[in-house]
Amino acid sequence: MNVIMAERLQKIISAAGLMSRRTAEEYISAGRVSLNGRTAVLGDKADAGKDRILVDGRELPSTGEKVYIMLNKPKGYVTSLKDEKGRKDVSLLVQELGLRLYPVGRLDMNSEGLLLMTNDGEFANRIMHPSHEVSKTYHTWVLGKNVERAVEKLRLPMELEGYRTRPAEAEILKLLPGGALLAISIHEGRNRQVRKMCQSVGLRVTRLKRVAEGSLDLGGLEPGKWRFLTKEELEKLR
């Protein structure tokens, strides 16, 4: 006699370590969970060993499965998971996953935008290594005079605290009262590099947002929200 081990979907999703049961219920209500090819509804039951359950188009992680996500980090959060000052860190924004994820690279507390997070240490180290040519693009709001001339200087190598930067790509997206909105792309990931580069050419950064990293684009992902990377995106990053 076959015994059907059917459990409520939210319990299965929670048991997989993906998120809390309450959050799983919210995902189901929002239509973000599918069961055997159809949109799931609250009250649905399933057999975790037989039925196909997808959350945001991805299967539930098995034990030890590597997870890769893109987060739109808002201002006010640090990317260090152990902050001696007790400030909010980005792990709070992904705690519904129930996994310990690490930031790939950094964004300072006052910066925002695209941040990769994963539990795959080898992948993170490879992406962050200087030999891995990953361009990072930032929308940069600045104040200062002679913005056109400053942008020309940003495109040249410069000395920053004993380190010589590589040429950056820089363009004016929009002139603003007293300054401009710039797009700046760099290959390095030195601490506060874009801010220091702007300061060295007489510009003060008032807002900094990373909008792209390699082939990845932040797109319409809202501040504080995250999504899984697709297989295609991972292949391009690797």
C-alpha cells in the first residue's frame, strides 16, 4: 500500500530552508509559487519527494545546494555581516531565505544598488579576484563645477592612496543644477573607489548606485528586494 506523504506547501517550502512558513504563505498568495506547472494557492498540499514545486521559477534548494541572488541594496545597510558598530547589515534583507549568504564584494553603507550574495565561497572568490574582468557601472550624482572637464579626467588612470587605477568609462547622463548625473564604469573594486575618484577631480558624490556588474543589470528590481540569478546569468558570470 502506497502512503501519500502530502503536506501543506508552505510547510514544505519552509522545511527546505528557503523562508519562514509565514513568508511562504505570502509568496503563495502572491502567485510566486507553482505546483506541477500551475499557480499554487493557499491550502494546496504536495509530496515533496514527487511533486514539482517552484518558487519564482526555481526549484526548492536541496541540502547543500548553492544559492545565488541579486539584491538591490538600499542606503543604510552595511555589507559586512559582523559590524562592530551594530549597524544594520544586508543579511536582514534576505533572512526570509533561511540561509547564510555572503555578499560578493561590497557597497558602502551610503551606497545602493546591485549586490550579489551567495553561499558558494569559491564562486565569490573567483568573481572578486582582480584577474576576473568584471566591469561595474555606477550611476553617480555629483556636485561641482566644470563637470565636462572632470569627466575627461575620470577617464584617465589616476593615483589613489598609492594605487594606480585603470582608465574608467565615464559619461554625463544628465546635467543638474550645480552638478550632474554620471555613469562611471570601473574594473577594480577598491574601497569607496568611485567616491575617491570623483573627489580627486573636484566632484562631490551625493548619491551612488551600482546598476550593473558584468553582464548583470539591476533592471527594475526595487530597493530592498532580491531575486535568484538565472542559469544563463550564472554561466555568463563564470
